[in-house]
Amino acid sequence: MTVTELGVPSLRRPVGAAPATGGLIDTYGRVATDLRVSLTDRCNLRCTYCMPAEGLDWLPGDELLTTAELTRLIGIAVTRLGVDSVRFTGGEPLVSPNLEPAIAAAAAMSPRPEIALTTNGLGLARRAARLKAAGLNRVNVSLDTVDADRFATITRRDRLPDVLAGLEAAAAAGLTPVKVNAVLDPVTGLDDAVSLLRFCLEHGYQLRIIEQMPLDAGHHWQRDNTLDADSILSALRAHFELEPDPAPRGSAPAELWRVLGPEHTGTVGVVASVSQAFCAACDRTRLTADGQVRSCLFSREETDLRALLRSGADDDAVEAAWRGAMWAKPAGHGINDPGFVQPDRPMSAIGG
Ligand code: SAM
Ligand code: SF4
């Protein structure tokens, strides 16, 4: 089923109330089992497609979920709402004091969810083994180029060696498969994609190239200034032999390709969020660092679970609110619709 078949979000309103039992279903029949938890909106890099050089107005500390609030919400998701995988993100999750406690709490839940982390890798070298011991299963490290100068230009920080060390430590700690997330620069990105894939194949990391989405804080995104999946694949094909991965894709956002020798074999994924939206298969529910549930990265509506928790609501009430938020999930992100409006929150404050 495609998003077009599902209908235009603005024309279709949720009907009735969300079912009180079962999984986190929406009116299109999708069931969310993958929880993305943003631990902080702060970050120690300033990737140009994500944040301005001066940073942003960070969320005030008293608006952030405490460790106890966070683990209570994750517990409700896992034990009552059918969530079976939890990914911690941000902002930069490694700068949040909640990371290890939240991983350990999630790892102690029954049924135990799969626990993953998306990070820029700064400081990961020091912490990978500890995170593994706390219960982390695997990691995605963001890396847009293996060229140190370009890295410094894209992230506005000269920290490539720290990221490379973080990747090595993650692999050594068994946080596998280690995946590398790349958002390509519009000018140098096709060259970067080729050298990134070579680097990932050599090290046994799985590269995922993500189309740039309109989620930058400055609202400067322009389709013509981004690289789409077709051009990325053409560039890779000029250097590597690729064939479609035969494994069923399921709800995975990346279309996977097998890279055939002679030197190295492996896989590469392309996440065509804009040019070939996969909203019809979306299984995500999102919790921001200030306790708002979002049914979609591009939601313009949020459900305030922090206010519920702080008003003394019991787990039944929180569960019902979460179900209601997901029931109203729109059919698709609408980026390609003429009336598309970018959400107010940037990616770093939602959790990518
Ligand atoms: N700071 C961590 C990191 O960079 O991995 C976690 C948060 S970051 C927002 C999560 C992912 O979102 C990263 O892989 C990043 O490259 C990606 N991202 C950020 N802004 C994006 C955008 N406008 N379009 C597509 N992906 C984006
Ligand atoms: Fe920070 Fe991640 Fe955004 Fe880069 S993409 S500025 S590392 S939150």
C-alpha cells in the first residue's frame, strides 16, 4: 500500500477512539512497535543541515523528563503498548546523564526490548563498553564523510578522529551490527558516498545514506539542494557492483543493496525518506526529551505526557493518551504535497 492509496492526511480525520487494548494502532492499520526516545535537544556538533553555528535555545532543565519519568514512560510503552524496540537519540544522547540509567532500566523490563542508540560518536570510545554492559544492543554512528576537512566544514567541529575511535570501540564492545548514518553534502556528497562505502566495507560497518529532510532549525531546506536516492545509487554503481538485497524489507526505512566483491562484500542502505516515502510501513512512535509524544517526525501536533505525569495521572491515563496520539497518526509526512509545512521543532529537538 502506498501513501497515496492511504489518502491525503489533511483530508482524513481520525474516526472514533483508539482501541483500549492491543498494540499502538493508527486509523490506517499501522502498529507502532519502535520507540524513538530523545534524551536531550543539546549537541556538541553543529551539523549544517541540522543546527545553526550558535546552537539553539535549549529546552529548560525543568522541562526535561527526569530519569524516573523517562523510565516510567518507557515501561508503559514496553509493558502495555507492545513496543519491542527502543532507540535513544537526541540531540546528542551521549551528553545526557539519563543515557546509562535509561538503558539499564529498559534492559530490565519484561519483555526486554531491543535497545539501540543513534549518536554522533563523540565520547563513544570511552563509553562503548559501559553502554554494552548497561544493556545496549547496537549503535548507529552518524558520519557524513571520511575527509577530515569536509567533516569539520559539515559539523563545524574538527572531530573526525573521535568519531572513528568511537566506531572502533563500538565494534570492539560488540554493539553490532555497527551502522553508519550519512546525510550527504549537496556538493561533495557523491564523492563522500563512495569513500564512505569503501571505508565501511573495509571495517565491517553497515552504511545507511539518508536523504536530507526539511527538518533543519533554519528552515533552509530546498529539494534542489539535496541529493536523492537515484543519484546516490548511480554514483555508487560507478564504483561498486550492487544488487538488491533479497531479504524482505518489512518496516525498515532503508532499501538495502548487496555490494559484491572483489575486495569486500557487505551491504549499503539508502533511506529515500523524501523521494520514495515509506510512511505506509512506518512503525515508529516518538517521545521528545520534554515528554511529548509525536506520531511522526513531521507531526505538527504533540501529546503532552509530561504534564499528565506531573498532574499525578496513573498509568492507565498515560496509556490512553499515548494510544490516542498514535491513533491520529497522519497517513504520510506530506513533504511532497503543495501545502507542506515544516514542523516547528527541528530534528535535534524531536529525535532523529
Ligand atoms: N546527534 C545524534 C547523531 O547525529 O547521530 C543523534 C541525533 S541526529 C538528529 C539523528 C540522525 O538524524 C543523524 O543521523 C543525522 O544525520 C540525522 N539528521 C539530522 N538532520 C537531518 C535532516 N535534516 N535530514 C535527514 N537526516 C537528518
Ligand atoms: Fe548534533 Fe546529530 Fe544534529 Fe549533528 S545531526 S548537529 S550531531 S543532533
